[in-house]
Amino acid sequence: MSLLAYNLTGAPVTLTGVTPAVVLPLSAVAPLPGDAVNVTSELKGLAGATYVLLQTQSIGTVRYVWSTGAAEYTTPGLTVATTTSATATTGAMTLYVATTGNDSNDGLSTGSALLTLQAAIDKVPKIVLHLVTINVAAGTYAAVDISAFSIGTNGLIKLLGVTTAPTLTTGTTSGTATSHTVAGNTLPTMTDSGQSWTVNELRGKFVKIGAATARVIVSNTATTLTLVDNFVAPVDTTYVLLDTASSTPSVFVSINTAPQGSTTRGLVLDTMRLATNSTSVQVLNHRGSVFLTNCSIVSTGASAFSMINAAQGILGINNCVLDYYGNNSAVSTSVLSDEFLMSSSYAVTRTSTNVVFSASASTFLSIFNIVLEKLAATGSEVASFYRGYGTFSATILAPSGATYAGLNIGEESKTLPSGDAAIGVDTLRIANCATGVQVKNAGRFIATSATLVYMSGVTTAFNVSTGGTARIGSATLTLNGASPELTIDGANFTIANLDAASPQILASATIGSRVMRL
């Protein structure tokens, strides 16, 4: 597990017998080689254990140590061992993995590729001070464990896969766009009037339009692709359909970076396919950053993206597909304490009646231009923020006649007034849900003058209860006949009722639930 030593005071002490040699400003007497040093200031970690020092920086900056262990908390008086056999990178590294490789190879070229991802990871020094790129050829590989690394200021481990053309029942994998639309009240589209695709066969694939970044496909008709995010491409621009081709069932991550909270150090999975019947990505006791970009995460079992006991880390998903067939959530943040970032991505649950996106940790959330879709018509809401705070911009899709809410803010069984979910909304599109937005148990929905809220096929637009607050400001609201527009602890109102109030607040007299324009 990772530990952070900080606010250390006293005379500098040289720790001998350490690789690489380091100096710490400790309130302690310089030890003999092999002895332990009692740190009298604070360390985060497991009390009463011995930890192996992996990396430090200059005197006065934060320092990291590493060990295996269990839960973390702040405590003084821990012991740090003064010996380690860890080695560090001396420059950028590039390794190659292929299904035709051999783990006895050096992995330094395509002709001497390794057979497994684990063999490549095992060749990387435990202290990563430079860029390490592992090029992964098309094929399916065993699961990989990326743990016990300490990643420095310029360090990064990247697994880089490749793409392939998807297999189609009808139509072709390339062509020329005849028209396109940009996002507004609906998602952007690209049309090729000469195509004959099978309806929705391209859901969860990618389209690369000209030289632009590949975009995720949400759905398709015979001639039109609906996309997660905008692209800028004139008519007559050529395009190609893509799918990820470098596959592994799962990735386990437990790494340490210095200093903490860096968005440039850690692990990047780029153009990888993670396909499994259990958790695809598990991040445990992690410090630093893990980013997935241009990836396909396909899960038939537990949560497609699961963060379990993640501590002081940044996790990001950009331009990815999360395609889920199981009985849990497609995206889950549970014990994450720093940041969760998600953008330009599509998460869909095909059979689950559970939520598509679940945030149940006091985490900073930055979520932009994502699409969340639930294909089952019954069960829990599509997106639920039981805890956490931050920004949310999304399109929420459900089948016609769905019985659940699109967006929930606030815990299911929180006792007033201890709710701690506060979500600022930028753009919110919701289709076919019984309730558009429900806010409860002191949860907070916050909109601004720049906010766009567009609902279609929704019965109740906003349902606020048990101490929840919906602050809709001067947001642009298009509710398309939702009735009731507002429900506050069981009483129904309209937006016109709210606008006529002075001040513009509608509230429950007994519980304190409220909707306001302020």
C-alpha cells in the first residue's frame, strides 16, 4: 500500500543502504545500515507496520514510502525500513507484446515481443521516472496486475493497443459523410445516405471522421450514426468505423506517485479492450492517476469499472465505451477520496435493472458530455449520486415507458439533514423516464443561467423530497409536457407557480424540501 510522509521537521538524516540514496529531514538520530528509523511526525498508513522506502525528492518536499498492508489512516510513530532492492528507470522504455511473442524475449522490438502483459509489466523497474510505453498488438491476453510501483515527476506507464474494423452484418466500415448535425436538444449525428447498416449493430463502436478524433457511437439506423460528442467535419468527409483489438479480461492497479494528486503521472490505458465476466478495472489503495482513453470495457458480470478502496487518486475515463450485461452498475465509485473524471464516453447497461452510474463516495466529480443508457424498463434510476460533489453534463436515455428516474441526487436512506451530494448541472438531456430529476435527503441539484435542461417522454420533471434542494436558477428548461413539472414532498406545482412566487422559492413547510430560481 502507499504511504505519504509530510511535515517532517528536524535535522536532515541520511538513510544509508537505500537504493537510490536519499536524505530525509527526520527528528531522529541517523541509523546504522539495516536499522529502522522512527518517524516522529505524521505518516498516512497502517499503524505498527514496517515500510520500505521507494522514492523521495529533495528536502522539504513530500515523500512517499510503500508497503503491503490494509486500511489507511493518519497516525504518528510509524517505522520505515532503511533497505530496499528497488531499481529505477534511467530513460524512456518501449516494450512490445504480441500473441506470437515469447516471455523469454527481451520485448524491445516487434520481432522480440513478449507473450503476456504481465511479463512486460514485470520488466519495468519499480521506480518509474520516465515514460514507459507497452505496445500491445491485436489479440487476447491474460489479466495483468500493475502494483507496487512508485511513479515520479516525469513517470508514466502506458498500455497502448490497436484498432480493427468491426464485423458487420450489413453495410461497410468506411464511406463518405453526406451530412451531419451538432449537439443541441439532441445528440450529434453523422449520415451516409448510401449505407445499409443493421440497426444498432454499431452501438459501442467508434467512428473516425477525417483527421478528427474518433467518436463513440451511441446508436445507428441504416444510414445515420448518433454520437456521444460533436465533431467538426464538412460534407464529403471520409470516415472509417473502428473497434478495439487489444484485449485483456481485467487490470488490477495499486501504484504510488509523488507528489500526490498529479494528473500527469500514473497509468494510462489507451485503445485497450477490457472484456470479462467480473470487474474489468480494479483500483486498490492507489495514489496518483489512472486514465482510460479510447477504450472499450465490456463486462458480463460485476461492475464494468469498479473502484474499491481507492485512496487519494485521480481516475479518468475519456472517449470510452462501457458496455455492461451484468447485474450491477456499469460505472461505480465507492471509496474514492480525490477525483473522478469522465468525458465524451458512453455507458450502457443491457440487462441490468441497477443504476448505470453510481457515485457513493465523497469524491470530486467532473463529468462532461457523457451518455448513460439503460435498456431495461424497470429497476433503479439511470444515474445516482448518493454522495460526491462536482459538475455533471450528460444525456440520459431509457426505453419508452421506463418506471424509474433519470437522475437521482441524495442517498436512499439518509437521515436528515446529513446528505452530502451536491451536483452542478451544465447540460442535461433526459428521455423516457418516469421522473427526470429526483433530489432527496439533503441532496442538492444546482443549475445556472448557462444550464440547458431538455426532457422528452418524461412524466414528472423534478421530484424533490425529504430535505432536498433543486436550485434551477435561470436555466433554459424544455420539459415537453411533463406533468407535474414540480413535486415537492408530494405536492405538485408548475414552473409558472415558481416564477410567480416572491421570492422565487417553493418549499415544504414541514420538511424543508425546496425548489428555487435564486
